[in-house]
Amino acid sequence: MSNLLPRLITGVALVGLAVWTLFGAPLWVFAFVTTGFILLGLNEFFSLVELKGIVIERLIGLSIGLLIPLSIYWEFEPTKGWELFFMALVFLALFLLQLGRKDSSQAIQGISTALFGIFYVSWCFSFLIKLRLTTGPMVPDGRWLVAYLLLVTKGGDVGGYAVGSIFGRHTLIRRISPSKTWEGMIGGLVFSLAAAFLMKPAFPSIPLGHLLVLGLLLGILGQLGDLSESMIKRDCQVKDSGRILPGMGGILDVIDSLLFASPICYFYVRKFFIGS
């Protein structure tokens, strides 16, 4: 309970930041804030894995992590498969850096972990910018897509936390997160579905069934993202990914539920709402 007040204050501040960057600020501000979250989250990830003694080329990793959201914002796509080509270049660059080191021990760990961090944090979270830029006959304004994603996913977080704290009795996966319960998981999914239902007025051309199906999918992915980050922290033997956010921990602790949900939301929208 002593953690509740700072958690509430931080939550309100984050909600205010999200609303302002989406609806009260120009696109470049939203892209700038999203990129800032990516860099902070990626830096936290690198700090976590370094606790395990894995050597990471942090500056290079952060630079590459920065290029992904910037290329999306500037719509820099010289080829159709630009993202895959870019990741191939990243792979090559990390190998060249390892070749230049005097000590080749942990080369595989360093390369694979850096690639995973870039993909896990930067690539996945950059889909928020892609969603913001998405428009079509059924989705005239991409801002509402981002709002839908945030409300459904974070609503599931809030619902899971609240229901789990009050009614939680049966642990979900004890070895990963003893505090997460089946009751909390079900409560989170109910909150996600409720949020998807409440967002219907923002999408008059999209059938409610689609919004509910996507809401359930995002709710599940959000909880999987939360559990995945908990597994990473458990492996690194830390409670929080950082201390930058009072009551909540680090940036990764806040965006974890969005990392798997964001790309799936984008691809679902492109497939069923945009038709491409």
C-alpha cells in the first residue's frame, strides 16, 4: 500500500503525457517521446544483461535502436524490404565490432543479446509510430489507433493489478512472477475487452466484433509481454528494470505489455481495416 500513491501519481502523469502527445502536440513530438522511451528502455535492457556479465556494445546498440524509429518517422524506406535489409546490416555491424575486440570470448552472447534487445525494444515499440501514421477509409486518423492500443493494453494492466490484488488466490506462474494470479489475468482480459468496447465510437466504420477480437488478442499479448519482462528480470535477479518512474520502476516495466501487442495490432489493422 505504501507504493500505491507514487504509483498512482506516476500513472496519472503518464496518462497525461500520452493524451497530450497524441491529441495536443504535433506528430514530431509524439515520435520524439516514443523514441525517448525506446532509448531509455533499451538502455535499461542492456544494463540488465550486463548484470549477467555479458559484454554489450552499448553505444552502438543504442545508436541502432535510435535509427529504427527515426527511419519510420521519416518514412525512409529505399526498398520494400528495408527493415529486413537494415537488420541484416545491424547483424553485420555487430559482427565487425566483435572482430575488432582483443577478446573474442562471449562474442555469441554479446551479438545475440544486442540483436534481441534491439528487436525486442526498439523494433517492437516503434510500431506505435507506424500506427500513428496509419490512415485509411475505416481509420481516418491514426491517433485513435494508438489510443485504442494504449487503452486496451494498459487497461488490462490496471485491471489485472486491481483484480489480482483484491481477489488473487491462485498463482499463474510462480517461478516467473509469484504476484501474478489467474484471477488477475482474467480480470485484465475483462478490462481489455471493456476498453475495446468503449472505443467503438472512435471507429464507426469498424464492426464491434473486430474491435472485441483485437481487444482480446491485445489483452493476451499484453499479459504475455508483462510475463516475458518478468522472466528477464528474474533471470537477471532484479525486481525492477530501473528506478526512473516512482512507484513503477523503469521504462521497461511500463512498456513491457506494449512490446508484443504493438506490432500485432499494426498487422491486424493493415490486414482487416486497411486491406494491405
